[in-house]
Amino acid sequence: GRSCPEPVLLTKKALAQSFQGLQVLVDNTTAKNNVARFAENRGYKVAVAEAGGTFTLTVGK
């Protein structure tokens, strides 16, 4: 339910604290695309799943 750029900023903060990666849940396509692009541009792999209007992005090395 958060609007951009908040999901990207929260992802950036979480990645700075996590060595194992993380899962990000968003509920709109724009946030999904922005978070995925942000992570991929920093060398992370991103897997996306969608269920019931919620996108789960699994971000890891």
C-alpha cells in the first residue's frame, strides 16, 4: 500500500542490513518494477510471484 519511492527506499535500507537477501511485498505494478530494477541494478537477482494482487519479490545474490 505504499507509494513510490517508499518501497525502493525501504528495500535499499533492508539490503544494507541483510547479507542473505529478503522478500518484498508490494501491491502495484509500478512498485514491483521499481524495486526489481533497483535491486537488479545493484547486482541482485530478483524472482517475482503474484497472488491475489500482491507481488512477492525475492531478492538475493
